[in-house]
Amino acid sequence: MMTLADIAALAEVSESTASRALRDNPVVNIETRLKVQQIAQQYQFNVNPTARSLRTQKSYTIAVIILFDAKSQQAISDPFLLEILGVIADELTHKGYDMLLSTSKTKDKDWKTYYIDAKRADGLIIIGQGEHDQRIEQLSHSKVPFVVWGASSGHDSFTVVGSQNRSGAEAAVSHLVAQGCKHIAFLGDYRHNEIEQRYLGYQDALQKAGLVLDPAYELITDFTAQDGYVKTQQQLFPLLPKLDGIFAASDAIALGAMKALQEHGVQVPQQLAIAGFDDIAMSAYCSPALTTVKQDTINGGKLLVSKLLQQMDGEQAESELLPVRLLTRQSSARG
Amino acid sequence: MMTLADIAALAEVSESTASRALRDNPVVNIETRLKVQQIAQQYQFNVNPTARSLRTQKSYTIAVIILFDAKSQQAISDPFLLEILGVIADELTHKGYDMLLSTSKTKDKDWKTYYIDAKRADGLIIIGQGEHDQRIEQLSHSKVPFVVWGASSGHDSFTVVGSQNRSGAEAAVSHLVAQGCKHIAFLGDYRHNEIEQRYLGYQDALQKAGLVLDPAYELITDFTAQDGYVKTQQQLFPLLPKLDGIFAASDAIALGAMKALQEHGVQVPQQLAIAGFDDIAMSAYCSPALTTVKQDTINGGKLLVSKLLQQMDGEQAESELLPVRLLTRQSSARG
DNA sequence: GGAACTTTTGCAATCGTTTGCAATATCATT
DNA sequence: AATGATATTGCAAACGATTGCAAAAGTTCC
């Protein structure tokens, strides 16, 4: 392995000059600069990032922390997460940063100590805000650069990027109403930040339509198809005579519910219309295809990265919620 | 931030002794050791990993590289990948390693140079072998510690961990045969290592059953539900009078195919039975539920990590293929 | 030709550890 | 009390870069 000293020797300059030349520091003579760069190229030399980190106190690495749902421990299995993770990875690579991935179980290292103080990372991206996490709140009191994917409270003490969950949900439910649904159930766990917003959007739509909000129609449901299936059987079947619509907080839940209904002989969408949220890959390929709300993962990932880098440059970064898109498919097509 | 020097001063020993004490080196007096450790604890001191890396030339980091399918660029969206990624993350954390994640587009940095030579990582885990990748072959000629998830050729020049794709596929197809299917199509792209094995298993089963192998029944299909849908419409519909079974190389493909068939009025499983591969989350919750083959992601992830660490300890690590499990559900339940 | 700048360069310190080797302390033996 | 082991410690040199500051070289101007 070559070191900077070797390159310097070959170029017949000091290490300092070689170092500056490689960083294209204009203080060194242009010819010298080119010569050093040429030699570095020729010998395929790259500066040792560890040594560089030690000296500059920067790691050129970002830690991405995926929060697990406390009990169910799923989360990384959520296809939506994967998409955005891929985008983030690309963006970071593109900006010259490495990405350290951590799937955080509940009890866990102290992020600031482990990543920032130890110089393992220069900033943090946290995904899956879940139930209000006091670790995030705590981070915001330090000067650690970090961004969170999730729901914005409107006056967060930190930078949040997420989807317009509330208006997206409202659009979906209004669509169900427009299809003639009058008794629409909500499936999801509103103790989860983002789901809470979807729940509020659900209420918004019902209110605008002048429909009653019946607590019996609100089922706390985990993120899984399995729970959508079970809760539907247990708590929705009795309501079936009147029930004519379901808005599920995620596609997985919606598909689980749909399965239960179909087994029970309910016609979807004729007898009951369904809409979900996320547009997972399968949504278009189940029968009937699922009406859903699609999040903008691409811009989401890009924004997370750019806002984080902004913070690392000492600037302020505002929270931002991205528009979503309602995809109407057969599961809600009545009449 | 405290440094080792501070701790040493507090404990009234030299830095060398403090360093050894923290690493529990028996050469230092037990009392001194405890004293230093106690002080370090008290002040929440952690050694700076960058400095340590620089000195020891080890990073305590493993790079996980996810290979993208050249054209379709999906891969990280594959739910199966996410599962195993989660397991790997946990295992590495547990062993005290950090995980650098890279989603590799085709043209890309040279892994050895970027990760190993630059000391960004001590070893590599490569997922998604895909079409035969000469970069992997090339790696095996260096002394870089690495493991690959995928298909074993039986005499690889590197360590592979994967599923028993061939026998798994054979089991699935034999099951279809046992259900009375006589004309079974294969959907998948056998230019992909693992799929090739599934394809061979498909052939094994047909041969054992004394059925003919008809090339017209073999459809090169991408990994997506979409392509399963399209290829089925285009190329399977004409064969429908005789066709009575489909083995898809992935659940996504199977679900796409099933959708096309249902729209076309084909009864599944009565008229045509379907089996897939992977057991993605949706497979149990579509209608009819999909018969499939489940891979052992947990042991897969654990093995990848342990075999990699073995190599890093200078030992040899054999390739290993894990047993899979056939899950029979309604999509193949005939009579 | 020398003063006063402006460019370019290199010296040497620094980032925070680890570790080979030598030095010192401790202890048993004769 | 001197000798030889053995158990503990610390010195100082790495590891491979970056950077403040001063020195050297090159210009300009009178």
C-alpha cells in the first residue's frame, strides 16, 4: 500500500504540498498540483480515510438508524422502508458519504456517544419514528446533526421529512365516500406518529362528508397483514350488515382484511370498498387490485440527505412534508 | 471529550498501561486494571475507534454489498433481502462490528480498493449474486475475506451460503405433480444463479414423474409481479387448454401470474395450481393463499456472518446450503 | 539594487491509540 | 546481601494523514 509520503517522494515535494495538491488547494502552484495528481492517479493512490478522519475529526459517514417497533420487531420487513433506504444509500454515495446501517432494538447504545462522539458518523438519519421516542427528543437538545423520517407535529424541535399523511388519508377516505360508502372503518395503530396523522385524515373526511364518527369502527391494528386479518374477523364481522368501507393505515393491513372478508363471502368492492396506504409492490397484483396512497420515496430520501448535509454545514433545515398520490384501483370501484 | 491520556492521568498510570488495562491485558496488575476500568466507566470513556483503527489497521466494520439486477434495478425492494439484511445487522452488532451498507450499481468502485485496502472494512458480505459477476470471481483471487449469498456451483473458489434451491424447487414441483398436474410451466430467469438451480429442480421433478420437458412451458420472467403478469398473459394463455400448473421462481412472479389468470377467468387451484418461492409476507394473505418454499433467512444471515469472521481469523470456511421448507396452501390444493 | 509584497513550499505538531522493548519493581533463593 | 527470575510499568515510535506558521522563492516598484 502506498502512502501519501510515497507519492510526495515520487513527486519530489513535501508531504504537506502533496496533501494540499490532492485536495486541489489553490495555494499550491497549478503545475505542482497537476503533477502530484497525475502521479497519484498513476499509482492508484487514495488517501487513507482512517488517518484522514483522525486528523480532521470527520468520518464522511452517515449512520442510518432503523427503529424497530417495540413489540412486533418487524419494521425492516416493511417494503416501504427498503425503498427509501435504497434511495438514501444512492444519495449518500453520490455525495461522497459512506452509510453505516443500524437496526436499533429498543435498548441500545446511546446514539450520540456511539456515533457522533466516537466519530463513527458525522450525522444521523432516523427512520421509523414509531411511538414517540424520547431518544429523539433528547438528541434535539444536543447539537448533533440529524433528520427524522416520519410525522411532523408542526412545531418539532428537530428536522422531520415525511409524507402528507393526513391529507393523503383524507383523500383516500373521501374517495371511499364518493363511491357511496357511509360506514367506513379505520384499521391501524394511532399511537404511531404517522398513523395518527392518517387517522386524523380519516376523521377529516368523514366530518366533511357529514358522516358520524363511530368509535366502534376504529380498530387498533398492528402493521401486519396478519393482524389486519385477525382484527377484521374478530371485530368487523359483527358490523358487517352496515359496514361498507374500510380504510387501512397500510396496504399490509388492507390485504389481511381483504383476505378475511373474501373468505367470509363478502364481495369487494361491491358490498364493501377498501383502501390502503403505501402502494407496496403487491397492491396492484392482488384481486381486486388495491386502492392506495403512494408516498414519494424518491424525493423523501433525497430530502433527508440534503437536509442533513445542510445541518452539517451549520445551516438550519426546515421540516417538510411531501405530497402523496391516491391510486384508485378495483378494490374501491363501486358503480 | 475525554481521551485515553485523561483516563491515564486520572488513574495515575501511563497511557500504555491504561490502554492495556482497558483491553484487560493480563500483563497489567489486576488492581491497576480494575482501577483504570472503573475510572473509564465512571467517566463514560470509550476509546476512539478511528485512532484505534489507524494504529491496529482494523476497522471493526463489515461492508455489506447488495448487488442490483443490472436492468430492472430492483433488488433492494425484494422483501427477502430485507429480512436477511436485518439478521446480518443484528449478528454483526452482536459480534461488535459495524455494518457499512452499499447498494451497488453496475459500474462501481473496486471493492477491494475501496473497502479493504482503504481499511473501511475488514470483510465483505455480498448479496444477490445475480448473473455471474466477474467481480466476485476476481475477489477470490485476492486474499480479501468475503462471503456470498447465493447459489453454490459445488466447487466455488469462494465461500457461498444459500438455500437448497434445487431440492426446494423439486419439492414444490413434485407437490404440484402429486396434486395431479401434468403440464407445469416454469416462470423465472435461469440466467440468474439461484433461479437456475430452481429451474434444475423443476426439471428434476418432472423427470422423476416421467413427464415431458416442453420448452414452450419455460418462460424467462423477471423478478417482478409485473413481469409475471405480462408473461402469463402473452405466453401462457394460448397454452391454457392443457396447462394445469405453474411453478414460479419467486412469489412476486407467482402473484402476478395468478392475477392474470384470475382476470382471465381461470380457477386457481381447481383448473390450474400454482406454487412460488420465498414466502413473502403477502403470500399467506392473497386469495387463494400461495403455496411456496420458505428460505431460512435467520440461519442464512448467521452463517454468512460466522463464516466471514472465520475467514478473518485465517481459517477456511466451507460453502453451505440450507434446507428450505415447502409450505402448501390453497393455491395448489386440488382435491 | 533593495524594500515590500505575493506566491509557493516545507517543518513540525497534532489527531488518539497500540505495542516492542527496555527499565524498574518485586520476590524467592542461596 | 547479592543473584536471578518474574511481574509491572512506561518511553517512544508508529499508524497516515492535515494544517498553522515560518521560511524561501519570485514579483513589482521606486
